[in-house]
Amino acid sequence: MVLDKGKLNVLGHIVGETSHSKIRFTSLRPPRVGEYVLVEYPPSSNGDLVLGIVERSNIGNPSLMVEGITPRYVEKAERLNLERNNYMIGQARLLGWVKPLIKDRKLITPNYPPKPGARVYEASPEVLRGIFERSPNEGWIRIGELVNHKGVPVYVNVSSIVSRHLAILAVTGAGKSNTVGVLVDRIVNELDGTVLIVDMHNEYLEIAGPGKTRIVEPKMHPANLSLQEYYNLLRLDPQASKQRMYLRKAYRELFQKGIAQKEPEKFLEKLEELIETYLAKYKGDAKSISDLLNKLSELRERYEGRLLSIDAPTRLEQVIEPGMANIIKLGDVDEEVADVVVSHTLKWLLEERKDYVMSSGGKGYPVPVLVVVEEAHVLIPRNRSTLTKNVAARVAREGRKFGVGLALVSQRPKNIDEDALSQTNNKIILKLVEPNDKRYVQNASETLSEELMDMLSDLNVGEAILLGMMTPIPALVKIDKAKRKTTGSDIMVHLEWRKWREKQGELEAETPDPFDLMN
Amino acid sequence: MKDYLLEIALRKAGIIRSRVSEANLEPLRRVVEEYWKPYEPREIEPASYSAVDGSHNRVDFKGYTLYAVMGYGLARINDRVVEAPVGDVDLLLPPGVSERIQLYRETAEAIAAYKVSRSDLLMIDGSLKALLIHPRPLAGELALRSAINKAEERLGEEFFQEYWEGINNGLEGIRGESLVVDPFYSKKIIFSRGLLSSDDRGIIALLEYVEKLMVLRRVLEENIDEDRSRIVYISKTSRTMEYFKKAEIGEKDVVPVISDILLFTYFTEKPGYSKPLIIPLEEVKRLPDTGVLARIIRGFYDEVGIALTFTRIIEGGPVFKLEIPVRIASGGPSMEELESLIRRFMDYMKGLEVNGYPYPLIEVDKASKITRGDMHTIAQSIGLLPQITGREVLEEWF
Ligand SMILES: Nc1ncnc2c1ncn2[C@@H]1O[C@H](COP(=O)(O)OP(=O)(O)OP(=O)(O)O)[C@@H](O)[C@H]1O
Ligand SMILES: [Mg+2]
């Protein structure tokens, strides 16, 4: 019914040589890049229409295609009504047969080309609704609507996001956090999903609403940290081999002698005491040992009782509460510390999920989790190793089996670890300008064509290209505006200044002029 | 090969150089001095103007030819731009295919010109004189007579009167129409009168030729008033040697034989024009001087002449040929009137010029061009060529 060609508007006709994946067509109006078209095929078991997406749109004018053209030339041509000669050509990529897309939700790409001269129709809202509209009952949430077909809602598949991961990439201010806001709100409220957000700038507010959002203070029990984690917290890089050696010695001793197990609440204290005893014992290395001690006491001063706390949660559910949006605030800690916190939590999560799946629910963490990593280029960088990067690589590989999904958010795609990025099958790409960023993203995506990539610089705030298994077909989408205030908004600089000036004015008015008193 | 030729050139260097100095350019320079008038045109855009051009192309199959012809007129009149395409696509059987296609194209151009008539300046690409030449089957005096006799026998004594009226009605009918599927009246007659045997070839040629002359008459009538002409034929290339012929060349002079265009191109640089020569329309004079045809065609063309001149609009720009049809019945315009007409045309053209050439002619040249690719598309879309896109395969069909 929706495929009655008689009801479709003809946009133009195919010209030139065709292939099974690309066509060029003359058009009655300039086709919009990112708009869908329906291409006529000879009838087959898959129907007689193939869906395509416009990747390029050109208007040409033979009168002006002249070598060495001058302003005078154009001026004279203008007098003879140049536009008369305009021709419009669109280029579209063929995505798949319409009938199976709507009926069986299956994307079957055509394996033979359409005929030159065949009709190209505008994609009607009915056809597009048939393709994009999905139900929350089947695990889909709405993310926005098609940019070029207003009113056609676009849904994404959350199972696919969790099992195949996601990257949200854009220049700053293009709408990444808003996208996270929309996704998280709906995942939590419509699907009772569980989300952990790694908030590097303490920017997220009640993203999923008051009863459904938890702010999680990062806390780790000192006795639960691995040696490697201490190396990182103390910034002992591999060159500091002596300091590492004495720390390792003390750390092992505490466990071997059962002190760590007996008095875990005194772990840091005992560690410091033990290392102090090394000072006398290993005089030759006194310098290294006292350096180590300094660092240790600095760490305790800064974080003990807060980040390193003996009342740190012992059960993962206390950190990531099921059915909630859990936000770990990392805005107040250094990058190294954030790295330890995030890797620690991720590793914990992955292990518990493994336990859960292996024990068929007997133990471990009970539900799948989507982990959103803001500023992913900081914690999962290219050309540098971090603890989070190692865990993330494992999550990316194994998460699918155990229900741990990663959503990497970044404004510097080219600084994200290549492996991690290409493991994200799903992508939401908003405005990107930097050519290297674009190329990097293209390399990490199977389906981002050169032409779509070209578009990225021209996207408006909130407009995105959706790629990957979470969407039935690649789509150019205007992301919904998050219902709740997702993040603190930009500072309105001039208002702040004015506020300050007005306050000063008031103060001055209140302060009696000392000379007045004399009169 | 290059070395080989270079060797020869070097050995003959002396002789070759002496040839240059032997060549006596003086007589040519004198002609140019006598006829060339420097004139710096003013830049005036005419209130209304139009331009016409056309083209043809063909695909040959075994035993028949698919052709397409296109005349295209473009006018700017009262700030409105009007297009007048006139085209035809059909099959032809030999003989005389090339000539007939050429003739159709010329008729199509004339119809297009008629549709954009009555502007202040109608510019037509090509030569008016060349348009009047008889097609080959009618070339000899005898062949022409016999074709006319046969036509009158088959079609009736008064046939050409009806023909003239039919063509006139046709022209009025299509004046405002943008798509005319069958623009040629001759074809309608050929089919309705069953002139299909090879015996009828002479009549067919005559009908087609006469149609062109009749349409052309209407174009000229529309654009030549008693006092002034608004139509000009323009050629960028021409083999005319009317001015060259005026050179006084002595018995012993070694003078290069060159066309008028080259003559003025070599010996002048600045804007200007040559004093016009009036050329009678000799070709038409071979048509009979009695009967219907004489009245409708010869009678008209006898009173028309061509004012021939060569001009250049901007310094260093191209020289091109202008043919301005004028009435010569009552003595014709004076030399002064003619020159003022030429200067006005030059002013107008300067107002429309790009690189020394009127832009509207560039535009209509492009718009009317029928390419080999267009022919492929046409042949394919009507099923004369298989819809195969591999170019190699296509090549085998020609
Ligand atoms: N889909 C949208 N519809 C309407 N407004 C939007 C949309 N997306 C983002 N915005 C607005 O644009 C501004 C920037 O959005 P957002 O904070 O999400 O960008 P960002 O990419 O996360 O930036 P940053 O790199 O600074 O974190 C906000 O004011 C937001 O409200
Ligand atoms: Mg943000």
C-alpha cells in the first residue's frame, strides 16, 4: 500500500552509467544532501523500489562552463536569463530494497544496477515512517527526526548500542552532551536501562530526572587497589624503578603477612610505616625511598577519606545502581586519578558481568550496563597508554557477550585510540570540521562515504549522521532537544559582568560617603 | 621524422626566406587602405535583440540515416527572455542525405529566426548568400526546369500558391509554440501527396528548397523596413574574396591569395569596418521569371541585395563578416545610409560584446549544439540502438 508508485512524486530520472550502489539523476529541483529517494527497478521478489540517500547535489549551467570566463561574460550571459540553462544533478547511494526494509526490517542491498532513464521518486513520509518508526517494546528509543523529512521520527536500537558500542563525535558545542542526555534519559526511563556516565567536568545534572539520576562520588578502598593502580596514583612511571621496587616490596609484604586482610582500614598507614622502615635498612636508596614516602603522604593528604576511603562501596550495585543513570563526578581529580577510578570501575563491572553470565545469574552484577565516557580522548588516547585504555579494549572485545557497552564521547576523534574507535560499530557524528578528524572517523567507519564525510562540516547544531547497526539505514537526523537540563549551560559572559557591576553599584550606594558624615 | 624535416628546412632556409621578401603585399595593403574605415563603436545595448544559430548531426546505419537538426533563437525583448527552439528528428534514405540534412537545419534556423523577429537587432550565425545556393539535384538549369515542370504536373499549376499560403499559415501557427513536432511543411505535402518514389526526388528537392526560400522571405520581410534593416548575418570564418578581387595586381607580382577576413585581420588592428559592397543575389536569378514561383520568390529576392562588410569591434579582436540584407528596388540605400547602419550595428554589438564577439551568438551556438552523445541518447531512447552503456560496444555500430 505504501509502495504504490502512483502516489509518489517523481523527482527525476537516472542518467549516465549506473552501478548497484551509485546513481546519478537529473532532478526537477535541487536534491538535498542527506535526503532519501526511491529508485525504480524492474519488478523482483524484493519489490520494485530501492531506497537511496542523496550524497551530492549539483546545479550546473553550460553557459558558464567556459575557460577563462570573465565578469563581463557573466554579465552578458545574465542579460539572457542564465537560470534558463540550469540543470540539476543528484548523486545517490543505493542502500537497500524498500519492501524487505519495511516488511521484515531487513536491509538487503541490490546486487545489480537500475536502468538508465529509470524514475527517481521523492521518498514519501509513509515509506520513511515504515522504515524508521520502531517500538520501545522491541528495545528501540526515539533519538530525533530526519533532517530532510520533517516529522519522520528516527529510532535507535539500544541492544545494538550496548553490544556493538557507540561513538558520539563532534566539535565542541555541536550537541554531544545533548545527545547523551536524550539517549540516557530514554534508556533509563523508557527501557529501565542502567547507565554509568564518566563525567570528566562535573557537567551533567539530573540527566534522567530526579528519581532516576544518581551522583556517584568516586571512592575506592585503599586495600582494594592493585599495585599498578598505586603506581599510577603516585605517578611512578617505569623509569622510577627503585621507587616502584620498594612500593612493590611493601605492598606484597602487607598482603603476605595478612595485615591488609586483617586491618584493611589501616592499609595506607601501614604501607607508609613499612616503607619508613626501609629507610634505615636500605641506606643506599634513601633518596628514592624518601621520594616515595613524600609522594605517598601527598596522596594521603589529598585524597584520603574522600577518594581513598575505607567506607568505599564494597558491592558494585552501590556504585552503579541498576535502573538508574549513575554519574561519576571526576571534575575534581587529576587525570591520572580519573584513569585509575574509571579503569577500576570498568574492570570490576566486566568481571562481575562475566560472573553473572557464567553463573547463569547466580552471582555477579545483575543487569547490562551502558558506560558513557565523556572526553574519551583523555582516558582512551592514541599514542599513550592508560589503564582505562587497556580495560576499554577488553570491554570493546568482550562486552558484547557480557552486556557491557561503551559510548565514547569526544570532540577530538583523531586523539582517541584507533582500536577502541573502530570497535564502536555505531556512530553518531555531529558537526566535524577538522579534515584529519573527519578522515580518522572515516577510516574507523565501514559505511561513511567520502560524500557524507564532506557534509560533516556543514551540519547545524544537533544535526548528526547516524551509522551502524543501531539504525535501520544510515540517516541524517536532527537530534531531539533533551527534555531535562542535561548540563550546565554556557556562561553568558556579558550578563555575569553586568551582574557584578550592578552589585558593586549597590554596595557603593549602601556605603555611606565618609565625607557626608562630616556635614 | 622531425629531424629529417628540420634538415630539409635548414638546407632550404635561403630560398624560403627569399620567398617572403619576394611576396609583394603592397597591392593588398592598398586595398585595405582604400576600403577600411576606422570606427570606435559606442557601447549601446539595444532595447531588444535576438540571435539565431543551429546545428545538425547524424548516425548512419546500414541503409538509412538517423538525423537531428536544431534551429535555436533567443531574444531579449522588453526585459523578457524568449527562447525559440525548432527541431526535427527523422530517418533518411540515400542519396543526398548530407545535403538534405543541411537544408533542414537551414530551414529550422529560418523558422527560429522568424519566431524571434522584430527586435532592434537580429543576429544570425552564418552567411545569407550561402543559404540561397541550390541543392545538387537542382543545380543545373535543366534539372531545375524539369523539377518545376514535374511539380506543376503532379501537383497542379497553382500548387506553389497554395504552398506559399500553407507555409505562411504554418509560421503563424507555431509562432508562440515551444514544441512543434513537425516543423517542416514540405514533409506534410510529401506524405499527403505520396511523393515517395525515387522518381519524385527532383520534386522533393524542389519543395524543400522552395520552403526554405519562402520562410527566409518571411524572415527578411519582417526585419527589413523601407528605411532600415534590423537583421544581420554574421560569420567568423568566410572564404569570400570580394575585396581581395579589387586589389590591383601587376603581371609579375607574387601576391598571396587570401580571403577577405584574413586580409583585414592582417592589415588592421583597431576597430573599424570596410566600406560595404552591394552583392546581388545571383543564385535566385536562375529561378524562372514567369509563373507563380517567379512572383513569390524571384520577384521578392530580385529586390533584395546584400550589403557586405567586414568589421572589428574592439582593438585586437576578431574580424568578422557582416551581411546586411537591404532593399535595392529603388536604387537602394546610399553609401552614407549604409555606413550609418553598419555603425549602429557595431554600436549594438559593442554593447553585447565579449572578447570582441556578440555574446548572444555564443549562447545560441552552445544551446543549439547537437553532440554525438545526444545522437546516441536519441538513438537509444527510440530503440534504434541497444541500451548498452559500455562505449566499446557502441563503437561497433558506426
Ligand atoms: N538537538 C539539539 N537541539 C537543540 N539545541 C541543541 C541540540 N543539541 C545541542 N543543542 C544546544 O547546543 C548547545 C551545545 O550543546 P552541547 O553542550 O550538547 O554540545 P557539546 O558538543 O556537548 O559541547 P562540548 O564539546 O562543549 O561538551 C547547548 O546549548 C544545547 O542546548
Ligand atoms: Mg558536552
